[in-house]
Amino acid sequence: MRFATRLAAAVLGSGIAFAQAGHDDVVRVDPALKRLAGMITALGEPDAEGRIYSFRGTPIGPPASTPKEYPPGELRGWRLTFLAGQRFSAAFEVQSNTDSEITVSAADGPLNGIALRDVFVAEEIELKR
Amino acid sequence: MRRLCLVLAWLIAGLAAAQGARLPAEAVDAFHAALRNKDTAAALSLLDRGLVVFEFGGVDPTVEAYALTHLPFDMDLAVASQWKLETRRVGGEGNERWVLSTYRVTGKQADGTPIDQVTLETVIVRRTAGLFRIVHFHWSTSDAGFQARSQGQRTK
């Protein structure tokens, strides 16, 4: 398992993170969405008013199905939801991404409050506002 | 000062986005609806930050662990199947309540194999600031074979 994934498991207090266990293995259904989970590795530079709209991150998840980097440009328009930290359950729209940096649309407000090691998921679905 | 205003603004925005339910059973039904609607944020907003999940013999000890590892599959299953509420009992008092439900779950797996089982659900909800959020799920099934296979996978 990749270091980032092991670290995420430790941060989340889960010893079985990403193990396909239980009913996940017994019932197999098609994914409802294309998803990529990740963990924040650095915060983006704030603008002149202190607002943050970007961060650097690394994918986390089962090694067999998790890329080592984000496919540049592919997350544009995806919904990004925080799964941990102060911004737990807050959702944003991805405006652009490189292999390791994600920038969200200003329409949903800044990302202020996010922190290193916060975990998020990007999903290929339009953010409903 | 501008930074202070900014921080206050996003804190207020966060509170405005927070959800919960006025009645215990509404929290449960809204969670299932959020999964069915592929609305991750709405589903998460119905979960208390102290959530612990027992699911077919496994444990998600934190809300973050559940959100990352099993909520996506629960959403996939909710989209691929129909959950018909068969029985429900609600109890408890004050700010701590329980909701016991059974569902007939039907649908098809990715390979076309039918899904047809009864899922048993115990939910404990806690009220804070006038809204109920879920602090515990326990899912199991009346299908002994399914339960055994689920738990068998965990021991591998």
C-alpha cells in the first residue's frame, strides 16, 4: 500500500482502510460515479485577501485502482467534497487540475479551513448549488 | 479585518450548508435519499462527527473512515438497488433516539445476478442545535449465507 494511503488510514483511525471487505465483496455493483480520493499535501497560495482556492494533493485508495498522480485536466467540472477536517462535507467544483494541484471554482467560496492531511473525494458529477 | 470577515463568511456558509433532521426517522430517510441521489455532501451532513458504523461484521471507527472507505460503495448499492421499507420502530427520549428498520432490497449486480435480501438497520441519532444526526449505523441481513460470506471476506 502506498505511503499516502497508509498515512490516510492512520489519520482516519481505520485499520482496514480500502480493504475490499464485507458486503463490498459479496455484492458487486457498478460504480455510480467515477471517483478519485485524495489527501492534501500542501495548501495553495492565498490571494491578496487571504482566500485559498487551491491545494496540492496525492491520490489515495486501493493500489490496483488508484493512479499515482491526478490526470491533468481530467477533474475539471468534477465535484470535490471534503471527508475530514474543518470543511467536512463542504463541496466545491473543480476548476482545473494538474497532476498534483487542484484549483476549485470561486463560485463556492474559498477553501479556507482545509489543512494538511485532510481527505477529500473528487467525483465526476456536476455540483448542485 | 478582511481576513476576519472572510473566516466568518465561510464559517457561516458552512453552518448554512449543514443539514440534519427535525425527526429521528427523517434523518435516516434523508441519508438513504442522499445516497440514492449521489449527493455525498448531503449524506455526510446527516452524520454526526462521532459516527461509528458496524456493517456486516466490520467496523468503521470514525466518520472519516466510513466516508472514505464504505460510503462510496453504499452509494453505488443505493443507486443500483431499490430499498423498500418494510418495518420501522422508533424509540428513545430526549436528544438520543433509535430507529430500527428493515428493508427489502432488490436489484441487480453488475453481472446481472439478482439482489434480493432483507437488510436490518439499527440507527442511533443524536440531536444537537435542534437537528438529529446519525451517530451509529448497524447493518446486517437476515440472509445467513450473505452474512457469512461478508464476514468470511473480512477474515481473508
